[in-house]
Amino acid sequence: MELEQDIRLVHLDLKGAPPKVAYYEQIFPMLKDWGANGLLIEYEDMFPYWGDLKELAGPHAYSKEEINYILQLAKDNSLMVIPLVQTFGHLEFVLKHDKFRHIREVPDYPMTVCPLHDDTLPIVSSMIDQVMQMHPDIRWFHIGADEVFHMGMCERCQAYQDKKQIADEQLFLEYVVKVLQQIKVKYPEKRCIMWDDMFRLVEDEILKDSGIGPLVEPMVWQYLNIITLPTDLWSIYSKVFRNIWVASAFKGATGPSQQVTNINYHIEGNKSWLVTMEQHRHKFDNFRGYAVTGWQRYDHYAILCELLPSALPSLAICLQVLVTGTFTFEQHKTISTQLGCNGLIPINPKESDSPFPNCDFPGFDVYLGVYRWFRLEMEYLFLQENDRLKSWMSCYHVKHNFCNPVHLEHFLPVAKRLLEEFNKLHRKLQEALTEIFYEDTVDEWLHVYIHPRLKSLSELVHTTENQIKIGARVKDCKDT
């Protein structure tokens, strides 16, 4: 099954762990070689907003010059660029600022704008205008609009819905249509894309009546290993929309704190999408293609999930699945060789106890460090369940200095080794992460995944050594 005519976008989720620009120099040629022909760039606060929006640019936001350079790198590697700007939900990076807090739908929650507030549309439009200005040559523009969890909750929206007797989905469609109409008027040569989940269960007549059909191309997303969508979805969408996209995943879709990518899971998900679209693509004038998403946070406030270098092998394999329609042992060998590996890249490293191959792809030291962390983490959790630790050195035992060294001496060497190994890994990962990421990403990853273990193990070693020194005395012995 040859599918080279389809667009294959690689999603760059920059709301977490945005790479330094130099990393794009290394990976864009590889993306092209693996079968990508476009990028879906979700800038969030990495875009250099200016003027009245200057607060939205994060501390390490790319400069205008860097944006231009990224676009040139993409062009040099035959990668079209589609920018994504959230316009309804997932606007934490905007609504966290006091300046924009007043357009929240729910005052205490920073995710969703009020669609009826007089300031909402001008602010969103200004964001779109600035991104458009930096991307004059694009063909498509993605307005996001997924997971709008809070609608019809403020007094303004409730009064409006009561007056017009409309449900939340109609309020959603009215606002999105306004956004799309503004884009159509200002940028008539651009085509818009949006996520589909908020109208996935809406009746076709309501969709038609909203006027959304001619204004946008839905991107149907699901990241399971077996695609399960409403059976009539494609028939309903085909009555409303002429063109359609779908979105799979190569990382960031199996848990908000996931750090190790199960490549096999994503292989199956992409293969399932191929089967699904073979069945339904004929219902539309154009099936545009696939966006292979790589989520970096579940939202602006969440911790980091799988880092891009850790999932680069998954991305390579998923793209090849979409190009060829399958994944074979020969492809596994070929991709492993392309990644500079002296053996096969593990398809599910969580289930592999064998040594990792040595590779030389960009970010391999991060990849290796993360998987080394995973194995140490499993050892650490196993230690915490050690019967001798739980049963002969509980907090009660320590409080009363009432421990038997014969049991403590069994797990102390393990705790010391793990502490040493985590310290070594901290040094190696700090260096490897710093080569690719800005200091806030390095600090966050180490603080979340390494520092707590160093603290816990240091305390465990100190306490155990102290209890052994006491030497199994009477309870509450003070002569230590």
C-alpha cells in the first residue's frame, strides 16, 4: 500500500521542552528521509508575541529571526509548515496573566475563554494576526479548539443560552464560526484546520446549520492503538465537510507522566488509522493526510511527558508505517541503521532487559539517559517494597530507635548503589539535556524525576546507617 501522496505532518508541541533551534538543524533532514513532508507547529508561548501581546512570549521564546530560520530550515527540507494557535480552550498560557484573566469563562480556571466577552475575539484575532504575519507563505492554519471543557458557565453565557434556547455545542459552533469567518475575510487564500472532538457527537443538521462546513477542514484525532470512533462519524462529516485530516501519535499519548515510549503501541495505532482511512477516505473530496502528534505536556500546567529525543525512534518508525502501510523486520533493521544503532532499537523498552544498542542519532544521550532512569526507577520502587525495609525499619521503628541490623544490612548496599547510580545519571543527563534544551527544561526534568530520588535515597542511607550504629538496643534508647 503506497501512500506517498498523503501529507504527513510531524507535530511539534512547544508548550513543554522546546528544543534549541540547533536541534532542528539536525532532525529536519531526518524527518524528510523518514517520510514527513510537513510540520504542525504548536508554538504556544514560544512564539515571539509583541505589542499588546508581549506578555504571552515565554522567557525562552524564539526570536523573530529564529522563527524565520526555522521556516527556512523546513523549506530546505521540503517540509511545509502549518502553525497551530489555540483559540478557545487550552489557553492557559494566555489566561494565566492578570492582563487577560478577565476573559476567562470560569474565573478560577485558566483553560477556556468566554466566547461572548467583548475582548475575547479581538485578543484571539491579534494572536492569529501576529502568527500569520510571521508565516506569510503558509497554505493552512490550525485554530486548535479541542477539549473546551468549560462552556456556558459564566453569567453572560448562561443568559445568552437561555435567551436563544441553545446548548453548549451550539455556543461552541457560533464562536468558532466567528473566528473562522474573520480569518476568511482577512486571509482568503488560507485554509483552516481544527480539531474535531468538540463536535464529534453533534447532530449533522446542527453542524450544517452552523455554517462551519465551508470554513474549515476537521482533523479527527485519536491516539489509541486501535481506532474506535462512532460508526456514523464519517458519514456525518462527509455531509458537512469536503476535506478531512486525521491525527495519530508517536509519543505523549499514554499518560501525562510517561517518560518511556512504547513504540509498538504507536505502530498499532498508526496502522489502525491506515485501515480506517482506507475504508472512509472516498467519502470526501480530499483526504489530506496525517498529523503524527507528539505531545509534550497534557496542558500548560502539567509536568513533562516523553521528551522528543527519547521518542525520535518512535517517530521514525511511525512515519515509515504511514509511508509503507506496514512494519516489518527489514524496516526495523533499516531504521535502526539510519539511527546509527549497532543493534535493533527496542520496540517496547519497558519490556526489554537486554542492553540498549549504541546509536548516534541527535539526542541519543538523552534517550539513553531516560531509559537508564526508567530501569533505576524500577529498582528504586522495588526497594521501597522490600519486606525487610517495610517490616524492620518502619517509621515507628526509626522513631523509637528499635531496629535489628541483621535485616537492615541486607538492603543498605542496594540503597547505596542506587544513590550512586542516580548521582551519576544526574550528571550525565544534565549535560545531555543542556545540549538540546533551555535551562528551565533541564531544571524541571531533573527536579521532577531525579532530585526526589536523590533526597529519598540519601535519607534512607543516613537513617539505615544510624540505626545500624545504634546496634539493636532497647526501645527509645538515647545512648547513640
